[in-house]
Amino acid sequence: MKTILERTLSGAGMWSGVISRGKRLRLTDLEGGANVGMMLYNALERQERYNMPDTLKGQHIFYLRAPYCLHSDMGRLLASVTHDDCGWHDTVCGHSDAAGVFRKYGACDYQQARNEWFRNARDCFLIELAKWGLGKKDLVPNLNWFSKVVADEAGKLSFVPGNSKAGEQLELRFEIDTLVVLNTCQHPFDPNPGYQPKPVKLEVVDGDLPAEDDPCFKVRPENFRAWENNETYHALRF
């Protein structure tokens, strides 16, 4: 596959961009213990966005892994997980904010540390969303790639350190032109007492459109129906 874009996000890095249908986004945890918070929107109709409840209930899952899909709130697929070394990615715990980062790590602002200051995921999301004419009203439940959170019998959620190892990769194939907004801030449940967000390599690569018998569509009938909705959408629009 031809590499179109390659970036390394260090510290609490952030990035946003439109990735067109059929292309892949490959994320690599360079040191182990990374977290990538992500939000997704239809690039052409941004009122359509990633829907966490439909993604989970439609596929009978609590966490994401290959070969599952990311559903929109319009009954379509935004992306599919086509490769996954990690095997468990958090879908329910949200992201950090300024108050939480201050309580956990203390104060360290730009005047003190310049680019090494303590960012939080909420502000990173809002900075990137603003570049596309979006704002607070457009914040949706986010994904946390590479992070594992489990629930006990009482429903208490617990973060599992060491879920992702150095060099492990995740690949998403986009099923519709998608605005991707992400950052590498630490998971809000990460017990590490130090502010130490891990570096992640980001690659966008070319690829072919999937066939109807693709494993991501066959793992659950809801995925195939959503893919059929995608096909109708593209046939009528383009």
C-alpha cells in the first residue's frame, strides 16, 4: 500500500484531517502504553458522527477489536477495524479535562514548560474541532485506542496497565469520507502518577474498497446492513 501521510505525535499530540473512503489510518504505539483518543464525523455532512451506543449494542460488544466496525448515528459505517495487534480498545470512558489533569498531575502551564505543558484531551479535541467549524456542541463519546478498561460484577470500571506493547498497530479502513479528530493524551483512568503521554506514529495509506463478504461486515448482520446503507448513500450522492 502507498503511504500518503506519516506523522509522529509525541507528548500530548493532536491531529485532524479528512480521510477518504477506502483509505486506511494506521496507528503504531511506539513505546507501549499509548492512548489515542478519537472522534469521527462524516466529512461532507458533519451532523453525522460516530455513535457509541449503536456501535456497541449492534455488535454485542463492550470493547473494540478486529474485525468490528464503527457505526454512525445515521445507520451507516464510518470505519472498520481491519488490523489489530492489541485486541482490546476502550469505548466507554471518555477523555480527560483540565480539572482532572490538574488534580492528578498538578499545575504545569505553557509559561512554565512551553510545548511540554500539561494538556488535556477535551481542550485538544476542541482545538482540532474548531479548525473544521465545530465546537463544544459537537463533542461526542470518543474512542480510546490501545487502552483496556474492564468491568467487575458490580459494574466498577478498572484500567488495565500494559495492555498495548511497543510496536503494536491498529488499522482502520474508512467506509465513508471521514473527518478524524484525535489526540494522544493519557487515558483518564490511567493510574500512572506522572504526566507521561506516549508517542504514536500515524500513517494514512491507500487501499481498495471492500467486497460485500469482507470479514468486518460478516461478523455481525448489523454491520452488513449498515454497509448496504453506505452503498445506497454513495450511489445516490455520487
